[in-house]
Amino acid sequence: SGKKNLKKRGNASLESLSCTAFGPCFYGATMLLVSSVCFFATVGYAVLLRDLLEPLADHLLPPSSPTVGPTLGRNVCMMVAVLLITPLTTLQTLTALKNVGAASMCS
């Protein structure tokens, strides 16, 4: 029954495809690669978000001295934004966001 489900279109996972193509030892390697891509994409998103929020962070929590790198205020603003945005990215369907699609393109 498990093989019957894999024959349906769009039902196979990347791990099962790599296992079929390269052997069972590539199952773990594929999971490691996918996890690292997701991790580094999240880190890159957080760094970009912190840079975009820099003026707002410096206005709300001014640094004690003029600095170029990350400050506590910038990191706090980044974490607040990530904690507010992350639940929206884990929705099963995106129909709840249909009314804000045009607004997101204007930002």
C-alpha cells in the first residue's frame, strides 16, 4: 500500500526520491541538506530584516553611542518582527492572508 501511494503524482517527498535514486544512505544526507538550506534561509532573512528595521530600532531604542553593527535595540526589533511574522508562515492555507496581498506588494 505504501508503494501504491508513492506512484501518485506529487505525493513523493524529496527524501523518498533521493532514497530511490541514490540508495537508502542518501535519506539522511537529503534531510541534512534540506535542513541546512532552511536554517541558512532563516538566518539570512533575520539579518536582512534587522538591516531593514535599523531606522525604526534606532528611533525606538537609541544606541548609547553611534555604532555600525548590530545593537541590542536592533536585535530586539528583529526578534519581535520574527515572532510576529513566523506564525503567518506556518498556516496550512494562505486564505487568511488574501486581503493583505495587495498591501504586501506596496511595502
